[in-house]
Amino acid sequence: MRILHTSDWHIGQKLYGQDRYEEFEYMLDEMIGVIEENKVELLLISGDIFDVPSPSNRAQELYYNFIKRLLNTCCRHTIVTGGNHDSISTLNAPKEVLKMVNVTTIGGVTESLSDMIVRVLDKDGQHVLNVAAIPYLRDKDVRKSVAGQDASDSEKSVKNGLVQFYDTIEALLHDDTKPCIGMGHLFAHGATTSDSERDINIGNLGAVNANEFPQSFDYTALGHIHKPQVIGKNEMIRYSGSPLPLSFSERKDQKSVVLLNLVNEKLTIEEIIPLHPARKLVKFKGTFAELQKALLQYESKSNLVDWAEVEIVEEEHSPQLRMDFEAFMSESTFQVEVLKYRFSVKKGKGDTGDFFQQNKLLEDLKPQEVFEKRLANVPAEEHEEYKESFNELLKEMNEAKNEDQ
């Protein structure tokens, strides 16, 4: 039985306000092609199907059309778990209908934990595999607040709660000798992050070590981190990564999915299959003269127009330089669309490089970015305490928002 591990689709995500629906269509087409070409029978999606808790009608249409197309492939079973970007209620709403076409949806922790253990049957109807379909675990799933608990104790509480939750799921399988895949949507210690992951860049609250995942998991299919990678040098604990670059910091990542094979009750990784997004995200940095040449000479080989982020570096900030560059942008034709550009200087005032086109409004900034700017005014010895407290508040705020929606 061939099994495909993917995660972090983030359908509906926008980049600098630009819709990406065409890219998601190409991505889903490629996913169907990978499934058909490799005769995949089980598809695992480890969280963050959508980018926001209340996805647009177009985003939902893309997802459910993909599910419909799966019915005409060799894929006989799909297991979907919720991520931190997903609304539990939105994912779970059609779960009973989807169950009729062998799509198991676990949007959040179930009332009976045993419901998260999915028995997978082969084409002959024989039970051959168990999947511990564990979604993103929210604070209420793993920890109860304790009055007077400091930031350090709070972090330990989250981590211990995560580990204990996985151990509890493992205990439900103690009498079953079938191979087991564990799914998860969390931050594992040592993972390399990008700019687009939410709530994990400050403090790494509750990071789990590779050796703390259940030993009975023959493979651990992780989501939440967008860069494909192995955790703890263990090839069988992996982030599949997102199928699309979700920020310019991911522009150099080779996006991929993980193909596994189950033969004679043994799970192995058969191949890391590279994906080919419909457009590239590229970045240009240099002097005005260097950028003029680079932009005019750029040749795109993508299905869609590539998107660029540009940084103009000069000796000192000059209003005339901005006018010259804007004139160049409006009068020239490129094979790349510049989504945003900024100026940075090598010396003098303004060398923080925050002179953004479109004036980078507060709504363009992530909470972490605003916090880090304010943190610069705090004594360095107090940074860690502030970071831990901020991370706690942000986590609680996002969870409350998700629950409301």
C-alpha cells in the first residue's frame, strides 16, 4: 500500500494582498497527478488545509472539488487533521458526508480519544495499518492554567501536556500489533522555520523532541512547519512541508511530498517527490543600476508570472531615488511582477530599511514583528521573559478567535 504524506496547504492564502487561487489550482492538479502516477491508496494531510478559520467560498470550492476528483483515482482513503489555521467547526461540518467517500476528518480533539485511531483497510478489506490522527492540540487539550505559574513553568506544562497526550494515544494501541502512523501539527525541537508560520518564532513554546514521540509510531507525519525536513536525524519523523512557498523566505525551498510504502507490515519511505509550483517567488537586492539590469533581463519559465520582492540598496536615503525607481517601474515591462519593494541604506538615518512601498501599514505587519520592534526599547536582560509572556498571550488570543469562528 502506497501512502502520501502532505500538509499545510493553506488554501486561500494571500501574499501581500494578492490572491493565489490559480496557484492552488495548479498545486491540486499536481497532487492528483502524483497520486495517480504513484498509485497512492492512502492520503494523509497533517493540518492547515485552509489559511484562515473562515475560508472563502472559492477556497472551499477548491478543496471539495479536489475531494471529488479523488473518487476517480486509486486513492481509497483520505485522513485529514486540523491545524492551527483551521476552524474545527468548519472542517468537521461535512465530516459525516465525507466519511461516506472514505474521507476521515479530525478537525480537533474528539470527545472519545479512541475516535482518533483510524483503522486502515487494504483493497481486500483486511486491517493492515493504524493511523493516530492527532490534530493541532490547543491549550485546553493539553493544559489547565495554574494560578501563580511563571513563564518557565507554563512552557513546561505545555510541553509535558503534548507528550502526555501522545502517550495516551499510544496506550490505546498497546494491544494492536499492526504498523502505526502518527499524525501531528506542532513544533518539534530543532525544526527550521520560515516567516509564514504563525506563533512559533518567539519562545518555541512547547517544542517536542524527536525522542518524545511514541516509539510505537513507525512513521510520524508532521505538519505546521513549511520547510520539508527530518527531525532528530530520524528519517521516519518528518515534516512534509507546504506544497507552495507561502512567503519569500521559502523561495529557495524545494517543495515536496513524502511517498511511503507498506509491504508485509513494514513501512518504508519510497521517495521524496519534488513539487513544481506554478510560479516562483524571487528576490532582487542591489543598487538601482544593478536592479534595473536584473529586472529587465529576468526570464521566467513558470506557468504563471513570477512574483518578486525588491530591495534597493544605496549609500544614503534619497527622495529622488524613490522617484526614479517608481518611474522606472511604471515605464518598463518585465517577466516578473514586483509585489513589494523597499529601500535600505548603508549608512546614515533610515538604515533600518523600513521605507516600504505602500508604506507598510500596521495591518501588513505580523504581531511578532510589532512586538519585536517594541522589544528593542526594553533592556536585553528582560527580553526572554517578555518573549515568553507575549507568546502565551498570542497563543490564547488566536485560540479564542478560532473557537469563536
